[in-house]
Amino acid sequence: MKNIKYIAIMALGLVACEPELDNSVEDAEFYSSGNADFSRFVSVGNSLTAGFTDGTVYRLGQQNSFPNILAGQFAKAGGGIFTQPLVNDNVGGLLLNGTVSDLARNRVVLAESEFGIVGPASIEGVPTTEISNRLTGSFNNMGVPSVKSYEVAESGFGALSNVNTFTAPAYYSRFASSDTASILDDAMAQNPTFFTFWIGSNDVLLYALDGGAGVDQLGNSDTSSYEEEDITDPTVFTEKYTAALATMTAGGAKGIVCNLPSVTDIPYFTTVPYAPLDPTNPDFGPQIPTLNGIFGQLNQVYAFLGVPERSIVFSQTAPSAVVIRDETLVDLSAQISAVLMASPTFPAFVQSLGLPPGTESIAANLLGATYGQTRQTNANDMLVLPSSGVIGTVNNASVAGLMSQNIPQALAIQFSIEGVTYPLEDKWVLLPMEQTLVANAQASYNATISALAAADDNIVFIDMQAFLNQLNNGGIGYDAGVVTSTYASGGGFSLDGTHPTARGYALIANIMIDEINSSFNATIPKVNPGYYPTVYID
Amino acid sequence: MKKLLSFILFFLVGSTLYAGGYRVSIQGQKQLAMGHTGVAVISSAESLFFNPASMSFLDGKMNVSIGASAIFGETRFENKEFGIAENTDNPLGTPANLYVTYKANDWLSFGLGVYTPYGSSVEWNKDWAGSHLVNNIDLKAIFIQPTIAIKISEKLSIGGGPIYANGSVEFNKNLNRNLTDTDGNRSNVTVEEKGISAWGYTLGVMIKPTEKLNVGFNYRSKISMKVEGGDADFQNIPDDFFNPATGAQLNFSDGKFDAELPMPAEITVGLSYEFCDKFLFAFDYNFAQWSEYEALTVVFDNDAGTSTSPRNYKDAETFRFGLQYKAHKKFTVRTGIYFDESPVQDGYFAPETPRNDSVGYTAGLSFNVNDKLSIDASFLYLHFDEIDNSYDHYQENGQNVPFAGTYKSSVIAPGLGLSYKL
């Protein structure tokens, strides 16, 4: 009898012990979706929507994409399941037919180098995500890295045959519903009740990331003639963006659109100073007198030719600017060679370099060709982030070229130091003129986006430009500090210097939640950015 | 009688509610059923725990009590700002006890008690929102108490004895809220040590002013459980982990740790009064010097250094009321209530011991198999109100980051024991 009683009490204990709150966040009506409906939420966009971070798409990054963070909070107010085209691993990168594709990269982490210094480095490992291995089913996250405004509605964009030299089809091909589908088709096939639409950055960003090596296609509406690193004509942008947004809202869905943050305000352009050459660097400092001696000869020529502003001087006490090729300058190669050859002191100078007599004309031609269109950087130039890994290194192609002209190896190396004796190429620096083209295009795109958003009550406009400005000017506070845009340590930007960290994406999700709550009378809870990681350490 | 009890309840519920920390007050089935009163109750070998002096007045040459309870305790945590909801998945707690008393002669008694007065087993979902404070904790301590009691007169006895404590600890938490390896596995540390031993003592006085009234006093000393060289196991630490401020490499390899956890001194005074032949009323007042527990300080032998988590406990009181009714020759029924004050102060509410003030409702009965043997059943329901509280002393980037929310705990503990009298 006692046993029965004991067992009964035990059973009672198991049942009665679950503590419940009077007013639980898990009660059906605790959070309200207001007059929005999150049951079918679809996100269309580029890498920023895909959760791209640290230079690639990897699983952890996708899990912390802003649409996935939003969906997690929407789920507390009637939101449905949110699927993403998850990649295979946390290495990043892609395989095409079993071979590592150069269209995508391994993820960047902070790792200790062989010299014991911790810095950004590619994570070790081989990508395992095969482009041709097409995923089945539909995906709520339709973010496709590198995609541009005029590509979202392009039929057949994800066809495997389209995966050749462009990045976006490589990412989309993995989860396109068919070889004839477009990104927008696949999004609309899910009959979304709510959407995010954030597109347009790549229409200008890819040009800027490449140091402005591409072409501004202003006035050219034939997108088939565009290369990946060109700037899209704003007229084309307006037409394509307007049509795509009209498609998104055609079924009565409410949603979010975002404008484009100022491209040149990201750490990719603001991290490397224009004067990065440190005189205390033992590889550089001791060379300065010699270098100034050599460039002194050249500077006299610049003065003679009436372009003293092109003079190259390295300071022994302060950081110096790097030497760049500026294609906007008049090419003075021939004039420089001629002036050098006419100079009575030139033969002695050539011999001082260790070259035998009779090589004056070779030297004059080489100096003219190398420094005919160069100058040192100034505060208006923007060195791109990857230039930090190039400046001060030896350009092997240059060494080979010089040696083929009978220049001794030691001297060839001396004249092949990137940014010092070998001018940095166009792709390492965004010149002021290029910055202007970027800014003009972006301003035009943003005017289109804000005008369309303002015209439709179902659309919430998110000012991502203001968000980036805030990160750049004091940062955004959270419960354990401040998130800024400072590269690697600021917390907002990942190691690619272009895309947010998980914490950055969490901040973006919170801004969106704020706007949704105020515009649609909803009460979606925000996330705590303190729980989201920033840069990863190997 | 009912009137008296309801009057007392009414009086007390209105004032502060009262317990806590990692103390588990289940040291005897008979006494638990009476609100865990007992400092002035002379009933069975259990009394050895509540007041060692009481041994002198037990019936019989020899008394033995043995018992155990099963604790089903769970805590709910919610945070409305971020929409977080979590439940603990605590393993079953099983406090147990064994007491033996022996009357050597009319004035001298010996006894031995083995019991488990401290323990905490809290298990949150791994990597939950508060995982930077605790993922899981398991504290256990077993006390062994040889006891002696001397009857000075028919109205007065004293007793006491040394306490040998042997404990173990296992505690896992994440290093912070966001550090992971490159695969996203959260960096965490487990500290573990077994066989931690320490000594303390207990002293008691029992006074019997009248035939019906007993007055008791008991003092239990502080026992400090010190860990020296316990195992610290660090998991999922990045290989190239470094200090972002200096760039210096950090060594977070597995190693040893030192720590100290106090089990505070307790003072109990109380009385019991027999009335209407069959009734016994008991009242205990406990005062526990929890203010000893200022911080949980763990010293690691690697670059994790010293981790200090302020606790700042305050002294805590407990008011206990019990009633026993000898309903039948075969049955004795008991009930009780206690008001247990939590030593945890506002802003120090850590999820490793999510204890706020509670009210314990107890009941039980003994079935007397014969004159010598009884089977004792007990039941405890510990009620906690919902509480909005926070732990404000966790630091990240050199600043305090509060962990706040609403907690609601619930504990049920059925128990069973045997008492034998020779």
C-alpha cells in the first residue's frame, strides 16, 4: 500500500513540477505581428542578404544572416519556417565539378603567422560545396552574392552553363529551381507575405573593390556589354529596380527595402592609410637615403618638365605615401627618357647604380616607362584593403621583366618593390576621380530607392547609409560596449572589410525590427548583439 | 488548533517571505513533514541532526532512522525584451540520511549521523542565454557527525560533535557570450573536483521547563570547502587565441584550479509544545550566516587567471512551523509550513542558484508497523513566486553586463524513511 502511494506521489511530482509564468513569452498573443504577416517571409538580395562574411559564404555566416536572425524573431509572432541554401562547411569557397573554383574564396580568420604575428589569413581546408550539386526545394533566403540590380529578374541566371567567370551565377546555380529560373521567379513562387529587398550595392561596389579598374557605364543601357567590375548606368538601375520591386509587392506583400551604404566608407577603403610606409620598418628605413638619391635624379626631371608635383620623396621621420600609377595623369614616359639622355650627369648616375657604360639608353627608357604616369598618394586617394598585403613586397613579374633587359637581379629587385620603386597598379587604389563616379552612381541609385519606398505604404525604408555613418562616427552601443566600423577590432565589419560580422548583421536586424514595429504596429522583440560573434580566431 | 495555525500563517505571510543558496533542508522524513522543525522535538534518531542534545531524552536504548527524498526541482527563465524562454532540465536530487543513537547509561548517549545538507544540481540547456554564467552545476556534500550527549538533569541536556564533510563539485560555463572556435562551438570551461574534505562541529542544548514544553538551541559551525588543484578542462578554445589589446598569445590549455565555497554557520532556536494529548506543535527559527559568501573566486593556473563572480549573499532567516497528530495507534500524521528567506540579493540573482524567497508546505505520516518500527513518508512542496531579477556583475570588455529576466522555480520532494527503536 505504501508503495502505491509513493509511486503516485512520484508521478504527481513529475507532472506538477513544470514552473510556468503567469504571462509567458511563449503565449500565442504575447508578441504581435501588428498588421504585417510573417507566415511566408522571403529575402531577396545580394551577399548582404546571403550572410556573406569574412570573404565568403560559410555555414556559420549563413546562420547569422540578417534574414535568418529576423526570421527567428518573426517566429515569436506567427512567422513560419525559414529555409536557407546552406553550404556544406565552415571553410567557405566552392567546387565546380570537383575542382576548387576561383570564383569563391576560403573564409578569412585571424591566425598566427609563422612569424608569431596574429593577422587575417585564409582558413586551412578544402571547400566541399559543389556548385553543380543543385539543392532541391525552395529557399526563403534568396540572397545571391555579387548579384546586381539587372540580374535578379534574369531568366536562366542560375544555369550551370552561366557559371564561368562571374561569381553570382556560381552561388545561385546551387539552389536555382531550374536552369531557366530567375532569382525573382524563385522568390515569388513562394507567394511571400513579407519580404526584404536589398539590392544595388554590387552595381557600384564591385567597381570600387577593384580600385576602379572597371568602366563607368553611364549612358550605356546594354547590360550585356558590362563586365562584372563596371558601374551600372543609373537609368538601367531605376528601370530594373522599379520592375523588380513591383513584382515583389504585386501579391500584396509588405516588406523592407534598404538603400545602399556609402561604398567608400567601409573598412575596405578606410583601413590602409595613404601614407603606409613606416621609416622605422627595418626593411624600409635604412633604404630611404639611397631611394631619395635615386628619385632625386628623377625629381629634377619632373621639375624640368613642369610637373614638380610628381616628385617622389620618402621621409626618414614620418610615414611616407606610396608611389602609384595614376592613369588620369598625362603620360610623360618619352619626355622623361629624353631629358635623362640629354642630362650630362646621367651616365655617372647609371654607373652609380652598378650598370656598365653603354646602358644609359636602356636605363633611361626603363625609368621613363616606369615613372611616366606616377605620383605619390595623398589624402584624397584610397588604398584598398588587399593593398596592405602587397605594399613593400617584390613584384616578381617586374623583376623578370627587368632581368630580361640585362638588369642584374639585385638591381631588378631594388626597382620592383611595390609602392616604393614599383608603382602600385590601378586596382590597388581608388583615385579621387573614381571615387566621384562611385558616389554619383550611388546617390542616383539611392534616390530611386527612397522615392519608390516613399510611394508605397506597404514598404518600410531602411536607411543603411545612415547606419554606416553611425558606425563610422562613434559607433552603435550595445550592452558590453560599442560596435564601430574599425577593421578587425571594431566588431561591425568582418575580416573582408566589406561585409558585416554576425554582430553587425544582428544590429541590422534590430534596426529593421524597430522600423517594422513602428510602421506595422507590431511588437517583435529584438536580439541582443552581445551574443553574436565578431571576427573568428583560428 | 487549526485556528492557531491559520492565525500564525496569516501573520507571517504578510511579512517577508523566507532559505536558500545551495542548502537543502531535508534531513529527516518525520521532521520534514513538520516543516523541518526539530530543534526542540524529541522524536526519533533524526533528532540527532536537529539538536544533538535531544539524544538524551529519546525513548529506548537504541534508535535508528534512515530515509531519503527525491527532489524534483525545475526553474523557468524568460526574458521579454529578447523573447527568450528556457527551462532547466535538472537531474533528480536525492538527499539521504542515516542516524543511529545509543544510550550508554542514564546520562550519556552516543550517536552517529550521516546526511547530505548541501547540494545543488542545476542543468540549463547547453549554450542557453545565460551560459556565460552557468551551463550546469552539481554540488554534493556528505556530512558525517559522531555525536555525544550528556543529560545534566531531567530538564537539561547538552550535546555536540565534530562534523566531517566530504564534497564534490562540477561546474561548467561558457567563457563569455560569443567566443567560439571556427566551427561555432562555444568556448567553455568545466571545473571538477571530488573528495574535498573539511571539518566543522555542532553543539546543542535541550531544556524541558515543563513536561509538555521543550526549548532547544543548536549551533552548526561554518564549514569551508576548499579546492586546491582541481581539474579545469577548457573546451573549444581557438588554437591561436590571443589578447586583442596586446596581441599576446593566451594559454588556455587544461590545467588546475583553486576555489573555496563556504557552508555557513547556522543558529537555530525553537520550542515544541504538546497539547490535548495527541498534538505536538513545533517552531524553529533558523539564522544562517550566508554573508560569508561574498564571491565565487576561481583561480586558474593558466592565462584564464582569476575569475571572480561577486555573490554578496546576506544572512538569511527561516521560520518553521510544524504540527504532529497521533491520530491512531498505527498512524501519526504531520504537517508544516516554513518561510524561507533567500540569501540572494537583488542584482546578484545568478542562474546557478536561482533561489528567491520561498514557502515550503510539508506533510507526511508515519505508519507504525509495531512498537519498534515505523515507516515515515514525507512530502514537500516548495513554492516560489515569479521574480524579476538580474545578475549585474558579469563583465565583458571591462564593463558590467546584466543578465536579467523573470524566474520561476518549483520544487517537489516526496520522501520515505524508516525509524527503529530498541
